[in-house]
Amino acid sequence: MNAAIPLIDSDLVGTTGARHGAMGYLTDTTLCIGCKACEVACKQWNQLPMDNLEWTGYSYDNTKDLSATTWRHVAFIEQLDGTNGHSPGVMPPFQSNWLMMSDICKHCVKAGCLEACPTGAIIRTEFDTVVIQQDICNGCGYCVPSCPFGVPDLSASDHKAHKCTLCYDRMVDDLEPACSKACPTDSIQFGPIDELMQRAERRVAELHQRGVKSAYIYGDRAVGGTQGIDGLNCFFILTAEPEVYNLPAYPELPQDKVGSAWLATLGAAFAIGAVAVAALRGR
Amino acid sequence: MTTRYERTWDNRRKQSKQTPADESANGARSVTDQTRASYYGVPVIHKPHWKWLIIVYFFVGGISGASYVLASIAHLVGGKDAGRIVRAGRYLSLAALLPSPILLILDLGRPERFHHMLYILKLRSTMSVGTWILTIFSGFCGLSALIQAAEDGLLSRIGFANRLLLALPAKAIGAIGSLFGFGMSGYTGILIAATAVPFWAKNYRLMGPLFLTSALSNASAAITLTLSLARGTSHSTLQRLEHLDMLAAIGELTLLIMARRNLGPVIARPLREGSLGNIYRWGVLGVGITAPLALLSLTRLKPHAAPRLLAGISAALTLIGGFLFRYVFVMAGRASADDPQATYEFTRRERPLG
């Protein structure tokens, strides 16, 4: 057994967020050049098969979406002129109106997939990341629609759910995850999330100063993360509305609805019981 | 440093509305226009893989739970001539239950690992709660069916078991089992509501009651159909069931209208457009609810015009409608998960923050 993997320590591996030692990513989209090194590094390290060998026509994006075999996905957003559909004549302060963003599992502080998982296959690790244990997952697929960001997916080859592990196997050996290691512009930065958040705030302030007034942190814990979800361990610096990057603006934790949904159902059960008693009563 | 106020998107949106010049100065589309566009139409969330196995399970599982509830209620308050309803309800409940675990296990990506769900209970995971409801309900359902078999004299050859089953408190078992029967019929609605799928989650308070009411209507129809085919069913028994059928159909219609209104135009798109919209309009609302209601009203107006035939036909139509309801709601959920506009609409929030 590798002593570096404290798998039996109940303090470290639990289903609720242990905030100490939380690790994550800051993905600064203002630095992304769309080289896809993160996608490739992720596939190489995690031995993920290729997928979607086709031209999508979606700018330079041929990966389309996060999936069971794509854990990093670079989106290419060409912002066209509203009036004639061409590139705008006057460029905004940076990136020539071309947004690139490397999407990934957000490793939510309150994770919909983790709470949905009926087998306990999805756990929170000592790094506060969310990992699917492949030896437990039975492929029920409930985590797939339970993620407000559309991250986990069932694999067509082994029929189990897969998503980013934040390179758990590298972190336990004190290695930086593959994607941030490969990122040539430091658009993807890895580290303790408190430190990353401070860095993100400094960066946003700097961007504002330099004229990019639209920069903000998506998943900012100081304002409750995305409002519905209490915080993302992988957060982003964005310069347009979340929907432009195909991110939900205010995603909610699906399981927050379970309590009132059961209450309503209980009320309905009483009503139905009363109706049935009235209708079936013997004379 | 940015203030807390500036950091929230609601407030940012307000600001951009106040100063549209900032956005359009460089000739680019306004932010809100881009929002309407979406990222090449790629879905924001992933849809579940659930299809026919789950649709059929939602149908038979609902009937199983609600038949059990109806049989138990008939046993408790129905008096002497409710015996046929009790018998039909208990046997139907078991018959509908038997395929349920098979359908669910076949739907798993790794069916041989189904037992991984039985080592843990997570109250906030409706799949986990549902697994346990199904497991416990199976016990009650099987036991009540055995009691019925003993009462019908089918087990008289096994003297010991026969005596034991007849000595059991059948009414108490039915009452406790009914709680799980309700759970069986209703949890499926909560299961799909507690997801990020706009079509399901938008109506999270209505999905459980809707599935429950539909299950009751289907179970009542299944019992009516069985008894209308059986010889010697009394007129009063059928009348009681028809009464229940009507009330259930009216309840279902009310909930469907409420759900449709609450969805709004964007998220309800699958109900309006395409073949799914047609199946919803003509199949669920027409064949499943309006036609049975009309037939049942007819039997009330003319009590002697072939009551058994009309009751049987209306019950069969209700069952077809109940199945189509589950088909439409599962498929519409999948369609809305694929529609980025539905997700944007669902995750947009107008309430002030911070």
C-alpha cells in the first residue's frame, strides 16, 4: 500500500466539504490562447480515448462538450457583430472579441452529483475535490442530469460515470495536475483555493484597471459562489455573461428541492387517501 | 477592489441596462443578445440516459404502489362488498411490482453491481430513497398478496403457511404498507424533479403529486378494467370505482394545467412542438383524461346503458393515457436538457442578491 494515500482516514474522506487543504483551479480566460494543451495533457495522463473525430464547424472547437472521455474542454466563442454577423470593426480592449475558455468539472463545495449518487461511489477527497470511485459506480446515471454544469457522463465503453478527478493520482504524489502543468500561459492555475481566490481578486482588479471592466469571478465564494451552489473549487475569470461560455448563470443544487418536493407529495398523498376513502367507503 | 455589489451578476445586468452605450460602443452585440444565442446550440447540461425501461418502470411501479393503497383502503373502509376490489388490488399490485426491479437493474450501466445501492441510504438522493422504498414495499406487497392467496384458498395445501397467513393482521399490514405504496408511486416524480433538467426541476413541487395522482388514476383504472372483465362484479362496486376514476382524472388534469402554466413558454417547448406535443395534446389530455371523463359522465347520465362496457373502455383509455403521460414527461425532460435556452431560462434569476 502506498502510504501517501490515506484512504481510510474518515476525517479526510467524507461526503461533506472539508475546507482545510482544499485544492482547485483558477481558470483565467483572459490568458487563454486556445492551444488545447490542457485537453491533450488531460487525455494523455488519464489515458482517455479520443472521441468525436469530426469537424464540428464550431470555430476551432471539435470537442464540443465535456464528456466521459473529455475532462477539459476549450470553448471558442467568436463574438460577431450584431448587425451584419461579421467580425466587429472596432476591437474591444483585448482578445479581439474572441473568447476562449477551458471548461472543467467545478468540484463544487456542495456537489449535485455527489448528493445524487445512490451507491456512494462519488466521494469528497481530502483535497475537497469530488471523485467517482470506478470500482463502486454501477452506472445508474443519476449523477448525469443532477449536475447543473453538465459534467459527468456515462461512458459508452464501460457504462460507468466518469469526470475530472482533479488528477487525484498526481496530487497524492505532490504533483501538479496535468492540465495546469501543461498550460503555457498560466491561464490554468492550480493551488490552495484560498490563495487562488486572492490571486483571482487581484487579477480582476488589475483587469478593471486596464480597461476590461467586464471581468469578474464566476464561482466567487464571497458572494455565495453561483448563488445557488455555495462555491466552486474550480472557478473562472470571465469577461462576458456566464451563458456566453455556456455556463448557467445561477445554477441551483438540485437536492435543495428534495425536502419541499417530499412535503408536497405527502400533502398530495393525504388528499388522495381522503378521496379514496370517500369513494370506496362501504354502505 | 470591486465591491460585493458589483460582483453579482444581477447587479451587473442592471448596470449594463442602464448604460447600453458601453456595450454597443465597439459595435459588438450587447451581452444580452449573445445570451440569447447560446454556444453553437451545445446543451448546457447532460440529459439522463433514461428511456423505455424507465418509462415502463414509472408506469408499472406507479400502478403497483397505488393498487396496493387502494386495496388497503378498500379493506379498511370498504365494508363487505369491497372484497373484489381488495383482491384485484393486491394481485395487480404484485403483478405490476414483479417486473419493476428487473427493469431498473437492466437500465443500469453495470447491472451486476445493482447491490451497490443496498449498502447505503442517502436521504437527499431520491434514487437511494427510492431503492429502499421499492425494497421495503416489495415485502409488504408480497405479504399482502400471499394473505390474499390464503384467503382465496390457493394455499390450502400448505396448511401451516395458510394458517399463519390468515392469522396475520392484514389490515395493519395494509395500512403500513400503504405508506410505502404512496412512496412507490410518488418518489419517481421527485426523482426526476431533483435534477438540473429544467422541464422537471421547474415544477419540483408538482412532480411528486402529479406522478402520485396519475398512479392512482392508473391503478383505479386497472382495477376497474379487471373487474369489468370479471364475471359477477356488482354494479355498486363498479360505480364506486368509476367515482374514483373521475376524481383522479380531474385531479390529474388540474395538476397538468398548473404544471404547464408554471413552466412558461421556453421550458414548455417540448409540450408544444413536434410529435411529443401531439402525443401530449391528443394522447395524454385527449385519450387519457378527456375521453374517459366523457365516458364516465355518460354512464352517470344514463346508468343503464352498458355500464360494464363503458367502464372497461374508459379504464383502458386511462391506462393508455397514463403510459403516454410518463412517456411524454420523460422524453420532454430529455428534450429540455438538450435545449440550452431552457437551461438559461431556468437558471436565470431575477431576485435581488446580497
